Amino acid sequence: MKEISQYRVIFYSAIIFTLFYNFSFFKAVLGVYPPSGMNIIYLFSIFALLIVFITFFFTLFSSKYTTKPLLIVTFVVSSFVAYFMDAYSIVIDTEMIRNTLQTNLNESTDLFSIKLVVYVLLLGVLPSFLVYKSNIVYKPLKGEILSKLKSLILTLVLVLVIIFSFSKFYTSFFREHKPLRYHVNPIYWIYSIGKYISNSLDSTPTTLKKIGLDAKIDFTKEDDEVKELIIMVVGEAARADRFSLNGYEKETNPLLKKEDIINFSNMYSCGTSTAVSVPCMFSFYSRDNYNYKKGVSTENVIDVLKNTGKVDILWRDNNSDSKGVALRVDFEDFKTPENNTICDDVECRDEGMLIGLDKYIKEHSDKDILIVLHQMGNHGPAYYKRYPKEFEKFTPVCKTNELEKCTKEEVNNAYDNAILYTDYFLSKVINFLKPYSKKYETAMMYISDHGESLGENGLYLHGIPYFIAPNSQKHVASFLWLAEGEMREDYDIEKLKSYSNRKFSQDNLFHTLLGLFEVETKIYDKKMDILNDAKID
């Protein structure tokens, strides 16, 4: 095979990356700069700039021992990134990386497709093989250093020449259209991995920060005081606008509409992925102040309730896991038939999480009880797997995880059928609790972790950075059910319903749970408690 220098290999690789791995990037650019007039020249300059910058980047880390491995790994990973960006219009930032690393094998199989295999073979394996087989010739150390310096200086100069030649355009491009950079493959995902590693190394807490050390539940009555039994359901990818309770034209909530619930029609998530939203919603920190480091190094509302010594807590999970929320309380995995007795050929169903709860309640009858049920819900993209066949009310249905191959109607129908099954599951939770209302102060609260894009503006799934995410990924379904008896008598229900359409967010959950359990602590903020204004003293 003909000899070639490593810098030529890097340059050819940069051209390949720019040509074949950045369809999503150039599609996004064309959406902002239509190909007409001077925009055509600007687009060619972006193309050239990307080639030169990628060349500069890999030259910076090139050596006899790193060039081939670095390019091979980058080609393989970038082929996956290109597929998911092209197929679902997602971007790979630090939170998406965290979400990916916390995704289990069962969830990953939902993303497998023949198209993914083609992407990996053509954009991952093939160029990697060519790089591996290339006969790179290296100069002596001094010569390599000089060649590397020449290459770095040349590419850096070209970068500066291109940018300064169109300075007005690039000033606007970088200032007004920052989200476009999220689509650059492989540069942005490499940057995101570096940022993720840096944040992770800096976020391992030496000690867990305890909060609410003064928290207590003051039982002033007799020992036989009515205890509280509350079930908190954490939904998955349930958009508010797909609940018929919120005005959706399809009847997706035929069972919940029969219940006397307080519907929070204007609830917003803390993030656009499970890895962010779930720990954030249980956290003391608001969305604006929350980050991964704070989340893992500070106790959450589950811990505060447990530390009162008056509340027993059980977390049952039919999703990936609790994302660190339930590390210090009883946790049960319901994704497998060993625990979940309601499983079919497709997966274990959410309703299986109710099996055996009677026994748990009986064994913990001397304290208040909080049970958290984490749903599989509407986990995408294989929405058709999220519900038993008898819930396939809306047809035709998208029967593949390659959503772009389905019509808008098929994708929506599959998603809506999953919402219909969630309606059934939530109704079943309520009916499970009703018999206990004679013995306990009973309630059920539901909040989805985040929303979902279903093809609007070419976007699918979720995980878009929050500040540019569409409303469909942030506006989530949520409601509260209070049982007849003492729990319901504690609140002015009509007043609560009168303001239930106010804008709330998952930031309110921390204080609302403390309020429901009547926890006294300095960290409780009654202004953040959704129910406080309706509480009867």
C-alpha cells in the first residue's frame, strides 16, 4: 500500500467527517441561511472552516501512537452520533451523554434498527478499516515535530483567514445562532464528553450534605392517629397536551376523567431527560440552581422525609432506575419477571408495580408511608411496545423505532395508545388506594419527568438543551388525587381547583411533599407548596 503521512490521513478524514457526518448540522444551517445570494458563499466558507478546524483538532493530538486509534474511535462513535442526529434530530450534549450512560440494555434495544447498522458499517467500520490499513510513514522525531508545527500553524491561519474574511457573518453566526454548534460532528460530542468527564470528576462528594436536620412530624394526637399513605407516580415522557384532561381531542383519559382529581394543566419539567428531571424534581434546588454535582452531593426530599423517623419509603422502578434519588431508602426493581408478575412477550408492565403493595403497607402500618412508582410510561421511540395489545385504540400505528419511516398519524397514534395505558394504570393506582382511605389519609400525585417531541419541526424523542427545547419536551402532565376522609378535609378543594391552572414546575414538588406529610422544617417554603393556599387551618 502506498505510503502516506499522518497529516494527509487527518486531512482526508476531516473531509469525510464534514461531507458525510454533518447532514444535521448543514440542515440546521440551511434553516437559518437559505442558499441564495451571499449565503451561498457563506455556506461554502462554513464547509471549508469545518474541514480546516477538524484537521487542526486532530493534528493537535496526533502522534505515531495516537493518530490511528483516535481516528478509528472517532469514526465509530461519530457514526452512531450521525444516525441519532439524522434520525431523531437530537443533539449530544453533556446531559444526553449522562442519560445515555444511565440507559439500560432493554432500553437500548428499542433504538436498534437496520438503518443504524448501515450507518455504523458505512460511516464507522469502513473508514476505520481504511485508516487501520493505511501505510502511514513517520519522520524522525525532529522532523515530525516540525511537520506538526507547520500543519498546526497552517490550519490555524486558515481558520483565522476564513473567519476574518467574513467577520460580520461569523460575528452574527456565533452570537445569534449558538445552538447550531450542537450539531457539529464530531467536534461537539467530543467537547461534551470532555465536559462530562470534568464535571463527573469534580462531582464525587466526599460527604453527603444533609438538609432539613430539624425536620419533624409533630403527632399531637393519640397514638392511634390516622397515618398518611401517599403514592407518588413519576411518569415517563408524557406530554401535557396529549392528556384529554388538558383538552386533547382524542379521548386518552377515559378513566381519569371519572375521578375527582385536581389537574395541573400548566406543569413544567426541570429538564428534558430522565437523568436530569428525576433527581432535580426531588431536589431542594430549583431548576435554575440545580446541577448534577449539587444533586448527587445533597440529600433530597425522600431523605428529609425518612430522617423524620415517621415516614417509611418504598421506591419501585419499572424504568431505568431512580437516578440516585432512592439510594438511601427501600428500592425494588420491577423491570424483570422476578419481581413483576405482569409481564408479556414485550416487557413488564407498569401495573405490575402494584402487586404486593398490600403486604408492604401492612408491615409498615405504624408509620406514614410514601410509595414512589417510576413508570416505563411513554418511553420512546418504540411507543408501540409500551402498552398491551388491547389498548391499541388509535390506529394505524407506527410499529418501528425508526419514527421517520412512519407517518405523523402513525407516530401520534402509537404515542397516544401509550398515554391511554398510562390512564388505565393511574386509574388503577387510585382504585388501589380507595379502600385504604378509611384507615389512612390517602393521596396520589402524578408528574411526568419530561415531555416528548413527535416529529414537530423534524424533532423526535427528548433531551434537547432546555433553553432551546420545544414546549412539547418541557410541558408535562400532572395531577393530584385526594381520597375522601381526613386528607381531603384538610384542603378547600374548590379553591385548589380554582388555581390549578397556574404555571407550576417540578421545583414545587419538594415543598408540596413536605406539606402533604405535614413536615415542620426551616427548609420548607410554603410559597412553593402547591397546596398551601388551599389548606384549611
